[in-house]
Amino acid sequence: MAKKHQPAAEKLDPATAAFNTAVFRLQAHPMFAPIFRRVSVIREDGNRCPPDGWAVVRSNGAIHAHSRRRATPEEWEHVLAHCLLHLGFGHLREHDKPILWNVACDLVVAGFLADLKIGRRPEGIETPAALPGASEEAIFKILCETGVPPELSGCGTAGPASPDMDVNAGKASSWYGDETWEQLLAQGLRDAVSAAVDVAGGLISSISQRGPTSTSLERARSWFLSYYPLLGALAGAFTLIEDAAICERMEIRVAAVDAEAREIYVNPRAQLSQMELRFVMAHELLHVSLRHQARRQGRDPYLWNVACDYVINGWLLEMTVGTAPKLGLLHDPDLAGLSAEAVYDLIVTDLRRYRKLMTLRGVGVGDILEGKKAAWWETGDGRALDDFYRQALSQGLLYHQEQNRGLLPAGLVEEINALAQPPIPWDVELAQWFDHRFPPREKRRTYARPSRRQSATPDIPRPRVQPLDDGTIRTFAVLLDTSGSMDRKILGKALGAIASYSAARDVERVRLIFCDASPYDQGYVRPEEIAAGLTVKGRGGTVLQPALDLLDRARDFPDTGPVLIITDGWCDPLRIRRDHAVLMPPGASLPFVPRGPVFWVR
């Protein structure tokens, strides 16, 4: 959690310094922090505070404080707490006798503050020796019958002749949540009790030392550590940052995660409940543990984030981990069972709709934060970090299943098990592609052409092993992007792998086409010629579709012949009818959705 610093009092006038100190203390107090995050304090000339008063609280959550009154921080702390309790107790509502109702509420708040001992009561604000009733309604009825005694008329913060509550200001904005003031006070009371227990146990020295903005979030983390082993190890490894100023600067509306820095950001103004915090934390932890950054592979960052959100949110709702935030959530039951890659392929067909969706960070931005440096999973330190995320999630799954902590979606378990395995190198995946399309031919021994004779028995012919001709045409085409943006090392690695795999699988001829501003058909070449080196033509623009059309018109190329496309992605969308695969450098992206596999040549 980001540390809050008390304002530098020596740079301000004494009145402002004392007021800011009181505000800082209430923001750090667990009981008042949830309400204080929702109110707005107005301390300027011309506000609604009377000249002889201290402060007035309005039903929209605005506290109008006297702009020039000199007081100690303890006195301001008492006054502001008085106003916050009016909100938390639900006092600001319409009443047939508002003056008497205001006095009754002031008496209850003054008695509560006397027992709570928050700050110091200023001179001119009285504290009743004993309340005439047990509740606001009971006191109000008594005052309606007997009137207001002089000794009970000065308990408010707006002066003896003015009410300190304004109920005609409308309701507070629900942009950050729809919790009532009573619910926020209840949350603060729970946090204060929890902090008091920590003080009694010796964990902290004072009740204000426990960060109020991280209390609920820390409780959510503690729940994962104690009751949800699947994500417990990951939850303990992240730093929790719940600072409104930082979140506003980073344009984080609800939450976001930084995998490299191992930080989870939660905007306190979102006013998430405890169950919502569990959901949000699990959401961000799954983003990291399922390697969504590394799996993006050149896709649009925001749309990929949206696709991952659809998958993760569906799993979390199925697992009932917390409750979904009331601000909105990306969830579509029709996408259940699909992987993030499959969902991405669906949503890119309707960019006008999906560009307007909101992640937990906001509209048009993803909650997976990315740095400006090289991808962390491709660096030496990043591999160690990536291994940590893999192991933490795999061990969490093992503990979760051993302790029977609840059922998990089959898709999530499959992804965790797949990520636990080391990634398959691109050349191995390419070899598997060749094996599927060019299986080894059956071989037999034949005397049709003896291969050799032994010197000891020169009269005895020795058979040779010859593959059977199964009647299939063993050839494929290679479309080589020879534009100036292509890396020569990538070309060399890809062509070398193609040549070696072709020779090992009895592919005698390969149709080779260079693709520049126009296609350069090289005809059929032997794999040995590709391995020996080629003179590449082009190094200009990139147009691949004419080469595909050339293959479709060619009479000497089979209709079922597959195509390998080597490109860096800087091309126009392609219409490919044939079986195909694409070889690309890491981080590149295609302007179309390929139907065949994509191999990332590293």
C-alpha cells in the first residue's frame, strides 16, 4: 500500500495547517475512513457555513467548513467527526419539524462522540450530561412536547441558532458505488474493531496505524491465504496499492494488475464490498498466473484483455469466488467453454461493439498494465518470474484439490495443467505439422535394384530398403515475405527448418514463391537447394494475395497442397482457401484471423 504523508504544516498558514491535520487523522482512522472517501470537504469563502458556526453537512455528502476559523487539529477533528456521524447515522432525511429533528440528532451525536473521545470538543459546542431519550426518534418526541431546553440548544456545529444539517442538497453521486452512508459507517465500525483487536494483540501500536484504505483489501488477501489455496501463494506475493490519487493518475476506475512489479491496484473510490474485493483480486491474480501477457502474441492489447476477461469472469462466477462488482462486468454465457484465443477470434469481427466495453480499469483500456521495457517473460529475469507464477498456480491447484476446497471449472484446470508443462519450441510444433501432412511412407525390402554386395559373398545379391509409393503428391508451397521489414535471421531459421523437415519426410519438391510488390514464382526447388542458400528477390513492399491467387490458378500444384507463409504481419488481410500455417517473429500480429496454426520463430 502506498504510504500517505501528512501535509507539510510549515508551508501553510496555521488555520489551514490545523484543518489539514484533522482531515489527515480522520482519513487514517478505520471507523471514519470509508465515509470520508465519499464526502467532499469545502473550506472556502462563501460556502454554506454560518459566520459564527464551525461546519454544515449536506445530504449530498458535502461538508462546508468555516474558511477562516482558527482552531486546533483536535477541535477540527471533533467537528468533522460530528458531521460524518450525521451521515453515518442516517440523520439527513426530510422531517416535518427540521429544527427539532436537528437538535435531537445533535444530542445523539454529541453523546456518541463524548464516549468515543475523538478529538477535543470546542468551546461553544455543548455536550449533554444525559440524553433525554434512547434514540433520535424518542428524543424528538420529547422535544416536540417540552421544547428545547437552553442547555441542549448548543450541541450542533453550525452555531446556537442554525441547523448543521442541510437535507435539500440531493443525493450523493453513485458513480463509485451505491452503498448508503449507514453501510459505510458499518464497514468503518468493523474495521475499527479489527484494528482494536490488532492493537490488543500487539500487531500495531495504535488504532490509526493500521491503514484504513487497505484494511478491507488485506482482509480479502487473508481470505485467499487461509481458505482458497488455489490463489493463496500468488495473493501473498503481490503488493496491494489502494490509493485514490495513484489510481486516478493511472486511469484505473476499479482495479488493475502489474505482473512485472507484482502490484495490484484497487481504487478506493469504487467502494467495493468485501465479497467484491475477493472477486476483483481473484480476477487480477488469474490474469497474471495464466500468462495472459505472454499469450497475447501480437494481438490487439485491449481486445485480448477483453477476451481474457470474458473467460476469467465466467470461471469466477461458476466458482462463486466473491460477488461481481456492481459497476459492471464482462460476462457472456454463450462464450462458456471457449479459450481466450477462441473468444478473441470471435470479438475481432465486431470491433465497433467491443471497443466500447469496460474492463475493471475502464472503457477502452485493459486492466493488465504493461511497461515500456522489453516483455518481462522474454528476459532472463522474466523467465524466473514466469516460472514462479507457473509453480505457484500449479501447487495451488494441487493443494486445492487435496483439501477439497471446492470444484473448479474444467477449462481452468486444463489451462493450469497445460501451463505447468514447458512450452513446446516452435520448430517442434513445425515438425508436428509436417508429420500430420506428410506421414512416413511404409518401406519394404526389394531386389529390384541391389544396393550392395559383400566381398565375402559377391554372388549373393543384397536387397535394399525402398519406400512404397502410396500415390500421394508430397509437396507444399512456401510463400516468403521478402519485404524490407523482414528480419534476415528469421528468414534463415524458418527456411532452414523447412528444408530439414522436408528432406526427412520424403518431400522431393517445394513450390517457392517470393512475395514483394508482385509475386516471384521460383517453381519447384529441392529441399537441398533451400538449405544451401537462396538469392532472395524483392526487399520492397509486401503483397501476399497475388501469390495465393497464383497457386490457385497453377495446374502443376495440387488442390490439396498446403501452404506455409513466412511473414512479419505487415501485410493486407488474406483470403486463403488452402490448408495453411504461418511462421512469424515473436510479438508480430496478423491483420486477419488465420484458420491454420501460427508458429512464432524465436
